[in-house]
Amino acid sequence: MMGEPIGYQMKTDDLVTVTLLCCVSLFSLALIIIGKPWIHKLGQMPLFNIRQNDKTITDTPGGIQPLLLLQTVMILGLLLMDISIRQNLPFTEVSFQPNRLLMVYILYITLFLFGCWLFYQFVCWLFLKSNERPLVMEAWVNSVCLEGVLFIPLVIIDIYYKIPFVYFLFFIGLMAFLPRYLLFYWLNKLFCLKSYGSLLLILYFCALEIVPLILVVFGTKQLNRYFF
């Protein structure tokens, strides 16, 4: 007598485990490159240094942004895969093999972040002075990297121990909100000295951050209709 087949579980997938190890290794390597005391050095970078009108902020140590961006696209790909699988359980077969599914999500996140980068570049070119654009772009990249770092423990815990789905979504929202709040507060302190400037910044920030998040949720749902 044959029993029912066991549904796919991410914690038993070797590719998922290797991807998580790569994320942790890339983050550890970035900390090694920063050097000690790394907390003090991080505090001097754009996004983390929020002193008003301080445009003499230390640049991000060379070499860590590519590492953290790579880690971010991998961990966000795992996050999308985790959410999609939890929403579509129970299932035993999918249209694509799980490893191809993960690759598609990682590619999707890569294209999404590249599109956001182009959008930010256009807005900075349109509204900011030439000497201010690199600072804003560096702060935005730092916010993306911070988001990827914050999601590492959440994804690991959920894959291996399964957080209740409602709490899982709450922590996702919290960890996605924190980098964007820091970026908004930093931009507001640096560029908006009048009330109407803050109002305009809110409008731009919604267009640059909130709308893309809505689009990525909608796009993920469309992908899942094809996969599951």
C-alpha cells in the first residue's frame, strides 16, 4: 500500500541551504572588508548618518555594496519563494522544478531592483544637483542592502521552524519599513528645510518606494498563477 507523497519543503532542498549559506557568507565577508570597529564605520555612511545638512559623509567602504546587493537578491528570491509556497500548500508537483522556481524569483528581484535604480537615477537627474546625486544613490543602495541583511534571520527561521503566517507577514512589513523610514528621514533632514518640501518628498517617496512594492506583489501573483 502506497502512502501519500510528501509535499515539497524548502528545508529539505539542498539548493535552498546552499543559497542561505551564500547569503550569510557574503554578509560576513562584507563585515570583514569594513573592518573594526565596523559599527562606527557604518554610522558614518549615507543613510545611517542623519545629521542635518551634513554632506561630508564617509563613503561606503569599497567592495561591500556588490556583495550585499548579491546577498539581497538571493535572500529576497528565497523570501518570495517561501511566501509563494506557503500560500499554495499543500502541493506535491509544480510546473517547474523548485530550483528553477528559485532562479526565476532571483531574476525577477534582480530586474525589479535594476528598474528601481534606473527610476531613482532619473528622478535624481531631474530634481537634484549633480554633486547631490551620488550621495542619494549611495544612500538608496545602502537601504536596499540593509533590507537584505534584515531578512536573513527571518527567512532562515521561517524555512526551518515555520513562523505563523500572520506573524511572518508582520515581520516582513516591519523589516521592509525600517530601511525606507531611515532613507526618508535622512533625505528629509538633508534636503527639506521647509514644510512644503517635506510634503513633496512624501509624494516622491510614495512614487519611488510604495508603488514599486505594490507592483512587485502584483507581479509575484502573476508568476505564481503560472507556476502553481
